[in-house]
Amino acid sequence: MAGNDDAIALDPKSPEVMTSFYQRLYPFKTVFTWLSHSVSNPGGTNDGTTGNGLSGRGPVPAWTHREFAFTLQNDAYLRYLSFNDADELKKQVIKLVPQRFEVGAIYNAKPRDKKTLPPGRLQPTRRELVFDIDMTDYDSIRQCCSGGAVCKRCWGFIAAAVTVLDRSLRRDFGFSLLLWVYSGRRGIHCWVSDESAMQLTDDQRRAIMGWLEVIKGGKEMVKKVNVRGGRGDSAGGPLPLPPSLEEALGILSSEFFIPLILQDQDVFRKRKEGWDVLLDLIPDKEVRSRLESKWAAQAEIEMEDDDDDEETQSNEVRKSEKKWEDLKKEIKGVPKGTPRRQALTAAMEDIVLQYTYPRIDAEVSKHRNHLLKAPFCVHPGTGRVCVPVDPLRVNEFDPAKVPSVGQLLGELDALAGSAEVDELDWEQTSMKPYVEMMEEHNRRILQASRERKMMSEGRKDMSW
Ligand SMILES: [Zn+2]
């Protein structure tokens, strides 16, 4: 594409491209409603481009006290920005053309007044509960891509994470206002807007993470799942999983472990960082050494056959599945009900969790003042827009099919002259279903907010 004028013209690092994107496509009004839990400019145009965005309603603290941060084209990072309304944000974005902007907490004063306030006076008060899952944390497992790359195949790890975390946040914690957003490259964010989530203190957020964090330990730690208490070896026998993890394990083993880990990624195919890790995770010397001899002998035969024909190729397929079967057979040979058998069964369950349970960047979730990239920003590397993702269809999501800024501006250019005048620009592009997904989410946020208001007014009536 180098040398092609169109490609250069549509480079997401070009300020002209980003200015057009912010001017014509970024859904400021929709994002305003999502963050402020209120509707902007009810009587005027509904794209947040004209009027004060808040006519007749006065300022909304959930918006005016909300921190934004801009990353400019020269990588300068501006924190503690805040805006009176959606229009003011839009004007600043078009003026400074950040490569992206982030959303932080709602504070007890306007963040932009920070310098004039006494030190320590500006404190975060409310904030969505957020989660960040990045493919980097799967680099030791995934076989198809590395570094910044992601494909439909390794997206399976993200799909597993979303499926389990979404269920847990709804079932175990009772949240319902969840928005999942593709990060534009190789990860996903979740924003929980329930009032009970908005009000969580940092301590409470840490407690939630303590509950949700199952995969721990750096590269040097082979076993990354330690959630049972008990000794976990054949001497004492391990304790069962907590009930919530039991359910997650059920989903992960039936929907993800076999098709993703054993079949598609074939994680235990190679010895180094493959089946040698699997062996390290087996807490039974006897079983481990039998499997090791068997697999090492197989590997040698395969080496000899290496120059042979396609038959060897087909033998290559699904090596991991066979190894998993070998392990299962070994376990079946150990008498039921014995601590040894329990330890091996627990180890198998822990292996499923280690390879498929969500790997959450815990620090992002623990602090209210942590900033996270706003939905619908453009990733400067890929040019792709950070679009909402339907958690029920996360398996079908293909990062390669997410519209890029170049594609969207091209769609608008192709429409020039024939566009419907009463439609907004984003409505005429591939952005439409994604913005509509957030608007649907906003309707649920507004409904919950109305219900809360009615409840509190009802309570006041009762006390009277
Ligand atoms: Zn991949």
C-alpha cells in the first residue's frame, strides 16, 4: 500500500484524518449519555454538535466533574481535563486532535480546577467498575500469533474470558449494565455502570478483584492457579473449588478447553513450553514419569519420521488432545476416593482454569482514578475503531472485520451528495450497528436511573 495516495490520506496517525473522524463520525452525544446517565440537549439536534448540549437542565456533575485525559499526536499526555458539556469536549478534541482520549473518575470538584484547589482536595467519588483483558497475558499459551497481532483464532481466549467474566459479574455480583468494548488491537474492556458499581470504594474494588483473580504469578511460576486452600498434593488431598469457580469451570471445559486449547491452538503439541508445562502441573510423581517416558518416546519416533511424507503431517494434528486423553486414562487407573485420585482430578481442573480462565489486568480495576480509553476512539496502530462487542456473540466477533477510520471516511466520501440530510454521518456508515449498541445500553442506564429516582421519591412519600 506504500505510495498509494489513498492509504496515506487515510493514515490514522494523520491529524487531518483524525479531525474528520472526530468532526463527522465520533458519537459525542451517545458517549455523553453513557457517562452522565442523562440525555443531552433534549430539544435540539441529537448529535451533540450544536447548542449547549444540556439545555434547560443545568450542568450534570457526572459529566462536569468527570476526568478526561488526551494523548496528543506527539505523545504528550494531558490529565485532569474536564468539560461543561458534550460540545465542549468535541470542540477541544477537534482543536487538539488527540490520537486517543481516556475516561477517568467523577471527582468531588471539576478536575480542571485541580491546580487552584488545596492539595489533596480533589478526590474521586464515583466511577464505573472497569476490566481490561489483553492478549499479551496469553502470549505464553497462544500459538497462532505473537506481539501486537491477533486473529480470529486467538480471539477465542478473549471470547472465553468475556463469557466467564460476564456471567460472573451478572450472576455472582448482580450487575446488569455491562458494556464490552474492543480495544482496537488485541484486547477488550468492560465498563459496569450499575449504581452499586459506580459507588464502590477502592477497597471494595480490590475485594472484587481478589474474588475474580484466579490466574496469578509471573513467568517463573508454572502453576498459576491456587484457589483451593488445602495442600493440593496427594498427602492431604485438595479442597473443592469455590461454587462460583465450579460453574466457570463447567463452561470453560465444555465450550473452550477442547476446541480452543487442545484442538485449535494445540498447546501441548511441542515439548518446550508445551507438554513439559503440562507435566509440571501434574502433582503425582508416578503418573508424571510414566507420561514423560511415553511422550518422550513418541517424540523421538516423530523426529525420525520427520523427513517422511504427509502421513506424518496428519499425525501432527491434535497431539494435545491425545496427551490429554493419556492423562485422563492415567487418572482413571488410580482408585476412586483416594487423596491421590482427588489431587489428580483437582490438578486437571486447575489446568483447564490456567489455560482458559480470564487473565485480568488487576491494577486497572482496583483504583477509581485509573483511566481507560474511551469507546469509539481509533487505535493509532491498526486504525480500527474501539467498538462495543455483544458478549452473547463474542465468539463470532472478528477483530479483522472491525471498521477502520480509513474505511469509514471512505464510506462517507462514496456517499457524498446522495446522503440523507436528516441522518447523522455515523448512521450512514458501518459505525451504525455499534453506536446503536451503545444507545440500546444507554436506554437501560436511563431506565435504571429513572427507577432509582422513583424509588427514592417513593421512600420520601412514605416517610412523610
Ligand atoms: Zn492468532
